[in-house]
Amino acid sequence: MIDNYRELLPADFAPDSRVWVYQSSRLFMMSEALHIEELLNSFTANWQSHGAPVKGYANLFFGQFIVLMADERATGVSGCSTDSSVRLIKQIEQLFNVNMFDRQMLAFMVKDKVQMLPLAQLQYAVDNNFISSDTLYFNNLVQTKEELENKWLVPVKDSWLAKRVSLSL
């Protein structure tokens, strides 16, 4: 079930397509998710860079992560087109009263559910066996489609977090 997100990624996008992952501070309700889907579809249908259409893709994964993707082999993404995507995410923040830019909040897959944890509490969670070295971590720092497919959901021991905590392997 966890790996099913890969099936939703566009097959016709290059492996080096640029990716941005935005994590919501909470799970979206179904009605919110449907509204977000409309906003994302409208955005990607009209996404432009210097007047040229961007080959874009956007989706809401696990009810909590917005993934934007641009295949730059068609049209490069400029500062202005990146700014327009950030405006979309800020609009979603305001509409649904969520935070989409909190990089101190980490997300893990625990018992088939997304669980949030502040970075400051990571060692406590490891020490008390809430998080183990094999717990899947959402590495939202991925930058390409290939990384999204292979390095987005990784065990803690294989992520940058392994250097931040003492893991009992």
C-alpha cells in the first residue's frame, strides 16, 4: 500500500524532472482534498514559464503531502514560475488553515499512518521505541522524480536523520 504512490506518478516525465514536496501540518479532510485536487489541476493546466507552458504535474499523497513536478525537458522552470507555485501553496495554507512550510516537523509512516514529530523530539521518540531505525521517514528533500520514486520513503537509518540521533540498530 505504501509504495502505491509511485503508480500515480506520470510515466512520461523524465527521471530528472524537478520535484517539490510540501507537507501539511495535518491530514486533509476528504472535502478539502477534493478542493485541493481542483486547485492543483487548475494550476498545472495553466503553469507557465516566460509565456511557455510548463509540463507540470501535481498531486496530494497520503492526504497530507502536495507534490509538484515539472519536466524541464519541455520548458525550464524560472524564478517566476517557481514563485507562482509557492503562491499556490500559500493559498492552500490560508484556505485550510494549515502550515505547509514547517521544515522542523518530520513525518513518519507508523502502522500504515502518517505520524508527525517535531525534530526536537526525535531522540526521545527513538529512545522510547516510538521510532526505530527501520521506521519509514518521508524525506521531503527529494528534488527529482527519480529521487521521489526511490528516496522519498526511506528507513530512518538510510536518511539524513541517522546522523542526528543515536539509533539502536
